[in-house]
Amino acid sequence: MHETFLFGRMENMNDAINNEVPKAVLHIDGKQIELPVLTAADGHKAVDVSKLYDKYGITTFDPSLNSTSVCQSTITYVDGNNGILRYRGIPIEQFDRPQPNFIEIAWLLIFGVLPTRAELREFRDRLTSHELLHEGLREQFSDLPPKSPPMAILAAMFSQLACYHEKFLPLDDEELFIEAATRLISKARTIAAYAYRRSKGLPFTYPDPALRYCANFLHLMFSIPYQQYIIGEEVEDAMNLVLILHADHEQNCSTSTVRTVGSARANLFASCAAGVSALWGPLHGGANVEVMKMLESIYQGGMTPEDCIKAAKDKDNPFKLFGFGHRVYKNYDPRAKILRNAADRVFARMKESDPLLDVARKLEELARKDSYFIDRQLYPNVDFYSGILLRAIGIPPNMFTVIFALGRLPGWIAQWKEQHDNPLQKINRPRQLYVGEMHKNYVPIDER
Ligand code: SDX
């Protein structure tokens, strides 16, 4: 079923490039150049400049790719102006309930359709069969310095999977791809938990094949030998929701990194390891850690919410209001809304509260009344409330971005696969505007 879907849809997408489409006209150097105009599903227009350099020796200039569509995709739709996010057309608001779970959404993103009961059972069985790490890989954790950043461990161990599963490096076969993808998704959970255990000097527990994906992750994270770790239903539901909300977000920094590495026909493990490294950046997936530091500092009295807003607006101050603003959303990030409400729900079910949630709400209220943020269309993004929910689950801040990576992994895999299956895809090789010296001679060192 999904095979037909994958190859079928790829043909449809490439037809869009070949069909007769409206033109844009570029007037430059006395020439009039006609360029095809492509139209997206929501009517968004893109000028196809893919042959501009080969035909006319002219490039476009867009350093951070803000005005550049790098691919056609059917996976995730984001409407930044209206705060809309849909996975394969399904609004994420429909996932804000205990059923579906993360594995079902992973299948949806990778194969394009919701799995049947039989497909979901087979997927679960594959994930369970691949949950253990090779003992050689597991032993390597003990050689790592205890304070190793968990994201460094995740990137390193993703690459290491290529050493233990070299059969899954060339992936031109659908079955090999499924095996590689399920190994990566399942083992990423074990690697993430072991990174945490290493940082705490705890013994490594083994996965429990009787547990589902999120419950098994929580078991790997928090079980202590000979002490039964009880996984609260509200905690497992919250973990599923956090991973679902992070599962894909079209061509963000880390996903476009995975695509670029994959465009060289690099293997899935290496491509996703590169995605982990990009996600680690504080402007991207690392922001949720910075948000918690900011909220904690306010709560501990280090600064007031008003000080925070003032610092964020001060151009001479590098401080940013972390968890606010977005390259695409110029409206409330729909994920932030769901995470904020989920935090309320989890605390109510756990009969607990977190003063940082009150601090976050106060900060949001101040920012959203302030013309600096209003004029720049800066709203809470996915990172503003995610940390508070993760803290309620018991996840420590140094693991927040790792959880983001665990959630984003199916999205990276889906995007890598969509590109891998596109027969028109070439290796990514951007051009540049060279503005350096055009010609100089070598000067021997005694004459310098
Ligand atoms: C993620 O791309 C994705 O989809 C990413 C992501 C995903 O799911 O993969 O959604 C996940 O990365 C969310 C973003 C997490 N990062 C943060 O929360 C870090 C704080 N945010 C900012 O660094 C910033 O908003 C960015 C990087 C997220 C977006 O930057 P933009 O759109 O390029 O905005 P910009 O830098 O052009 O800023 C426009 C103006 C500037 O002021 P002026 O020069 O116009 O006076 O807004 C200001 C900026 O200084 N601004 C902020 C701000 N964000 C932007 N000022 C204070 N605090 C902020 N957070």
C-alpha cells in the first residue's frame, strides 16, 4: 500500500514541474527572460529559477533561504500567517488526544497514510525487535565523560549505527529502507535514555519489549534496578503528545540539513546525525533549554519579567526572549497553544503545579501587549511551553533538545525518503557571489 503511495505521489509532484505553467519575466542586462511559475496547494507562487544559471549564468541571492523553496513536498503544511500546521493534511489539533500515538504519526509522516491496524502492529513489532543496542555500542557509553552533552552523544551514536548496521547504508530497496528506519527510530530512544543515564552515573536498564514506545522510553530513563517504575498514564500521554508535536515542520534548519546530506546519497544514519547537530543550535532546537534558564532566573529573582522584556528589546543586549519569534510563524505557533493547555491538564491530573508555568504566562502576557513584539509579529513558538511540560514528566533540561530530536526523527526520515525517491533530485550545490580579490600572486615568506 505505502509503496504505491510513495512512488505514485512522486510522479504527480514531478508532473507539476513539466506541465504548462504561467510565466514570470525577468528583465536583466537588456535581456527578457521568461521563467516558469509553480503554484503550491494553497496557491502560494514560486518562480522556478532551477535552470537560470545553466541557461543564462545568473543566480538569485538569498543567504538564509528565507525566500527560497528548495523542494516540492507532500509531507507537512505550515501556514505561518494563520498559525496552521498539518501532517499529510491532518491538522495537529486532531492529535491532541491520547489516541493516536507517536508511532502512528511516525508511520503517517513516512508512508503518507494512516496505518491499518495490521500495519501498526507490524511496525510496533519491528520497533520492539530493534530496541536493543549492539553491546559494543552500549559499552561505548561508559567511555564517555559523564558531563558529555547528550546531543553530542546522540549525534555520535547515530553515526556509529553505520558501524554496526553497514547492511543499511545503501538504501535503494524499500525493505532495506523500512529496516533502517525502524532500527533508527527504535534505537534512538535507547540511545537518548542511555545518554541521560550516563550523565547521572546510573546503571543502564534494558528495554522492556512489553512496553509501547513512549512507556519504554520512560522506563529506560527512570527505572532503577529492583524498583518497579510506575508509568502514569498522564505522563505517557504527555510524552506521546510532545513527540507528535515535534515530529515534522517542513524545511526547518535541521530538516534541510538532513536533505542536503541525503542529497549526496549519504546513508540515513549519517543524514540524521547531521540533523541532530543542526537542531542543537540555541536558535533552533536548543531554545527550549534557554527558555527554562530564562524562566528559572525570573523565578529565582535574578530578574523580573519586565527586566526580561526590556533586555529582549535592547539592541545592545544579545539577550533574546527565547521561545518567542519564528522564521515562518508570524502568528501563535499552534504547537505552543496545545503544549500550554497540555501542561495545565497534566498538572491537574498529577495534582501538582509548577511556578514556572505562571512565570511563562506572565511573560507571554507582557510580550503580547508590547508594541516591540506586536510590530515584529513575535509570538510564543513550540519551545516556549515545551520545557515546562517536559519538566512535569521528569525530563531534565539537558535532555530537552534530545526529546525534540526523538520527536523530529520520523520527520527527518520522511523528508529524506521523499527526496531519495525523487528521480529529478540532484546533489545540493548552492552557488555564491564571490566578492574577494580577483587575482593576487604568492609572496615568499621572506618577502612578506
Ligand atoms: C524552532 O524553522 C522551524 O520550523 C523551527 C522550529 C521547528 O519545529 O523545526 O519551529 C523549531 O527552531 C523554533 C524557534 C526556536 N528559537 C527561539 O525561540 C530563539 C529565539 N527566537 C529568535 O532567535 C528568532 O525569532 C528566530 C531565530 C526564531 C527567528 O528569527 P527571524 O524570523 O529570522 O527573525 P529575525 O531574526 O529576522 O528578527 C526580526 C526582528 C529583529 O528585530 P529588528 O532587527 O527588526 O529590530 O525581531 C527581533 C529581531 O531582533 N526578534 C526578537 C526575537 N526574535 C526576533 N527579539 C527579541 N527576542 C526574540 N526572540
